Amino acid sequence: MTANVLSIDDDRESVPAPVKKFDWRPIWMVGPALLLLAVIIGYPILRALYLSFRADRGIDPSTGMFTDGGWAGFQHYLYWLTQTCGTTATGEPRTCPPGTSAMDFWPAFQNTIIFTVTTVSLETLLGFAMAVVMGKSIWGRSLLRAAVLVPWAIPTAVTAKLWAFMFADRGIVNSLTGASISWTTDPFWSRVAIIAADVWKTAPFMALLILAGLQMIPGDVYEAARVDGASRWQQLTRITLPLVKPALMVAILFRTLDALRMYDLPVIMVSPNSASDTAVVSMLVVNEMRTGNFNSASAVSTLVFLLVFVVAFVMVKWLGANVVEDRTGKKEEIR
């Protein structure tokens, strides 16, 4: 009897485990889209990175074509980051003279950070308040939602001209306030004007994303909280904010990455000059291309890409913007 049992166990152990075939369907479904993204997005990034290490010779007047100046190494990056224009006779770095584009990099970088932090913060607060109001069961809620999205639907160039007229010396803002502020020429107030225009345009976008997160919260949760005697402030801090955090962080992430690439508003409202008080980094890229320094512009665009990548990585990795979930509802960590 024992021998028969052992023989049966031996037969079971000798049966090979079934080999699971590799499922190619996900690759066939996602592969074409990934290939298209690699061509449309990946190639320009790699091309710009390559050109950033090449020297500029401008445009050949006889042919009208861009002329490659050969290998330049980190010359363009040193030009922008350290304001170094070549070397002296003794081999020491030579500081760029005033008036060169390199001298505008750090002021433009500072403006970019100021605009990003200020606009995203204000748009998040206003967007959250607008989302809470639009989520209430009030009369005309559908009309309110449609009206709120009108500023976001207006093109940025039109928004810039609209606010430029309003902030003119004899515009409606000075007329209503009775002030005589030079909104587009004063260094401080020109920044305030750009921030106001950007917040007016993009706060509805934040409200739309946050509203989607608020509508995912079950109403039974609030009813249970009210039965337990929770105040409105406790409901906001203990229920609303924790449950809406994924949608809120996605909205902040998208808006931050978009604000770091700001270009239209300061150019149209104030000035396209990279030496202006409201210049941003993206303006340096365009101005360098207009002068034929395409490789130098590629270096600036690469720096902008690195800035956007670092900010996105930090927000996804450490600030809770990772909302990639599996089928069990658990968040997958991005390593």
C-alpha cells in the first residue's frame, strides 16, 4: 500500500508544469502608439541634445541654409549657465559682456520660477473653490459649469491681447481703480499683470480636474460624518482633501509643467525682448533661433527639458502625484 502511494507521488512529481505562453496582445495594442511617440517626441529630443554640442556659424548668405560649426562640447551650456564667452589668451574663461543673450538667462529663469509657483498656487486655490461650488446641487449648475470654462477655451494669444487692453494706461483697470499704474512697463506691476491674466485663464482648467475628483467621493461618506458630528472644517480636512488628493496632484502636475513652458502671455502682453523684466526661459529659445543660433537654442531647450523632467520626477516620486493603479486599486510605485 505504501509502495503504491509512493509511486503515485513520483508520477505527480515527474509531470512537468505547463509552460505559460507569452501574451503578445498588449505589445500589439500599445506598440504602435509607443513607436509613434518615439518618432514624434523622442527624435526631436535626441536631435536637440545632439545639436546642443555643435557650434553655431549662423546662416550662409549665399545659400540661405544653416551652417554647422563642428563640435563644441559643453560650450553652449557654459555660455548660458556661467555667462562664459570663450577663453582669454591665457586660457581663462572670459565673462560675456553686457547685452549678450547669456546675461538674460538667470533673470529669465528666476521669472519662470516666480510665475510658476505663484500662478499654480493661486490657480489651485481658486480652482478648488470653484470646483466645490460647481459640485453643489444649486440652480443653474450646468450653466455655471459651461460659463466657467469660457476663459480656458479662449486662445492664449487672445487672452493676452484682451488683458493688455485692460491693463493699458487708459484701460479699464486704471479707470475702475482710479490709479495711474504702468501695468506693462513697471517691473513689479507687469509681473502682477501677467500672473492675473494667467490665473484668469487657467483656473477653470484646475477646477475641471478637481471637480472630477470631487464627484468620485461617495455622498454616504459625508452623511456618516455629519451623523458623527463632524464640522464642515473636519469634513474638508479629513474627507475631501485626502480623497481628492490624486486628482488634485494630477492637476498641479499638469499645470506646473505647462507653466514652466510659459511663452505667449509675457511676449504679447509686455515685450518679446529677452532682456525685459518679464522675460522667461522659453523666450531665449525663440530669440536665439531668430538670430540663426539654432545650436545655442537647442542647449537652452535642453535645459528647459531637464527642468521639466526633474520637476515631474520629484512630484511623481515624492509628492504623491503617482496615481498609476493596478486592477486591485493599489498604487504601483514608480522606481
